[in-house]
Amino acid sequence: MLLRCSFFLLLSFATGVFAQVTAPNPTYPSGTVKIVSPFATGGIADTFARVIAQHLSEAFHQPFIVENKTGGGGNIGADLVAKAAPNGYTLVMGSIGTHAVNQYLVKDMPYDPIRDFAPVAYVMNAEGLLVIHPSIPADSVSELIALIKARPGKIAYGSGGVGTSGHLAGELFKSTANVDMVHVPYKGNTLAINDLIGGQTQVMFATMPTVLPFVKSGKLKALAVIGPSRASALPQVPTVAETLPGFEVTNWIGLFAPAGTPPDIVNKLNAEVIQVMQEPAVQERLAAEGATFSPMTPKEFGAFQQSESDKWAGIVRGLKFD
């Protein structure tokens, strides 16, 4: 009799624990949620992390705060989230670098961008621009190539860090055009843009939202779009591919949670991110800045991330880095 009672008590305890682990969590979130921005304040990932955080705070009636953890091309912040508890209270605004490309560039990568994360929501593709300092005597991609070839090793291009889309675009440009430029990595796009405006560097491959205001004010000159097609925000600006066929770099960002985060929490967050990104004001802002959004389920976003990882594995192996 005692054995039977003990068995049923143990079974009841185990069932209760299992239910706690697997049952949906209708109370999430019940406290502060942190979104790690692994890039500097003012960049596209940081900007939209804050847009999304504000919406989630209002939707869930709980604080969603953005915390910047920069360095390592975004790897430092991403690694913190990879090792966080998988409970939905620590998220990261990842990018093509942190979650697809850096693994092929960094020796002893501290995390696995596929295995260690649960894809939550695709946020956007931020169109990129090839911009130069106005003092550079070039008005087209072909003229810039000719100038760099005439000054091998004398023209510097800045980026937001090793492994960022700007770094990859610069190295792909060097390889495709067969030119010699010096790479100057910064801790974030904002610092890189400031030095480009100040003339410390001459060239940059940057996300359109971060440099478009400076192009419009005349502080920078836009030579080309680095994506596959011209941008609606600057329809008169050609693509790099119109001069260098096959050149294409896209800069996407998305929200990730640690691997093992319960699916119901992931799905809750996904639905709200889709809602805020489809709001008319956000859509207008995206269009004005040359960025696009396509809603994806967590599963679709995961498949997209895997395809990007596979794509850049082949491209990076063919590039020669500084």
C-alpha cells in the first residue's frame, strides 16, 4: 500500500513538472523584457529595436527595454543572449552578420547562430548605398573604380565592424572590381559615418536609412544601391550591379530568442512584431528610408536564416580580407 501511494505521488509530481514545462504560458510577459541591441545607438538595428520595444511595451503592458552591448561585429551582444535563460525575457536584434556571416569570419566563434537561437521575427531588409565623401572626384561606380586603381591602397572604406554587411559589401566590391582599398572597421555604423563625413575615410557601404539624410543634405554623395534593384527612395541612383554584374548585398535584421524558448512565447512575439511593422506609419518610414518588410512565421524566418547562412558560406570563402 505504501509503495502504491509513493508511486502515485511520484507520478503526480512528475506530471505536474511536465505540465509546467510544456503548457502555454498565458501570463507572459509578467515582468521586464530586455532586447539586446548588439550595435551602436543610431544604427538601423538599434533604431527599430526601439520602435518594436515601444510597441511591445504597449501591447503587453510590461516594460520592454533596449540595452546596447556592442563590439565584435555584434557578436558580444548576440553571445550574451545565446547564453541567457530561454524564457522570453532576453532577446536580441540580430543581423545578417551576427546570425549568418560572422561564423565564417571569426575564429573561435563563441556561439552557433543557428543552433543557439530561436528565430522570432524577421524585421526588415534595409537597402544599402555606396556613398563617398563629396571631395572624392567620382560621380559613378566606374569612375570610383578607376580612381581606386589609380591610387591602390590609398582609399579607405569604413564599416560598422568586421562581418557587418558594409564590410562584406566592401570586400565583395574589391574582389569583383579587382581594386585595392583599405578596410577601417568601427564599433557601429554611426562612428563610421561620422568619420566619412569628416573625411577620415572616403568610401562606405551603408544601410540607406543611416546615410540617406546626409545624402539629401549634400554631406555625402550616393553613387549606387548595393542591393539587386534600384530603391524607391532614390530611383535615379543605379545599382552597383549595373556596372559590376552579379554584385548584390542585402542587409536584413531580425529578432531572436535563446534556443529552447517556448514556442507559444515565440509566436506571441512574432504576431506583435508583424503587427507593428505593418502599421501605416512604420510602413511609410520604411519606404522613405529604402527598407522593406515581409511578414514571416518563426519557421519561415528560420528557413530564411539558414538559406542566408548557406549562401554566405560560399561567398566568404572566395573573398580576400584585409
